[in-house]
Amino acid sequence: MMNLVYLIVVVKFIPALNFDVSALLSFSAYVLLIGFLTYYLLQEKKLLTQILVVIYAGRSGNAIYFLLGDNIFPAVPFFLPCLLITFYLLGRAGWDWP
């Protein structure tokens, strides 16, 4: 669900999109990837969860770095909480954080 919230926030801030065939294919691939990862996370694959925690830690750190700069993407303050919440929830599943 957090990935869908993230997608909605980012699409809101992107200038007018032209939903042609390539955009629809990209969106479909994104939704399929989310479904694929969700399926394997529900199968309790700890290694996948731990890999995703590292990826989300990097994405969160990168977003914080760019938030401190002058020229940022306007959606960064809005999707940063999504990244941090997802990082924490994946960390709980991967390493049994409190």
C-alpha cells in the first residue's frame, strides 16, 4: 500500500503526463513488480526483506540529502515519510525490530 501512496504522490507532482503506450507499459510493469514483491514478502522471504531494507535505507538517505539542497523535486517532502515508514516496516519484518 505504501508503494501505491508513493506512486500517487509522485504522479501528482510530475508535470502533465502523456499516457501513451510506453507510459502505460511502464505503469503496468511497476504494478506487476509491486505485486511480485508483495507475493514473496507474504511468503516470509527474509533475505528479500533484508535486501529491500537496504534499498529503502539508501533511497531515504538520498531523499534526505536532496531535501537539504536548494533545487529539489517538489514531491520529496511528501514521499519521504512513505520511504521512512516502508523502511521501518520492512526492518521489522527482516530483523524483528520493535
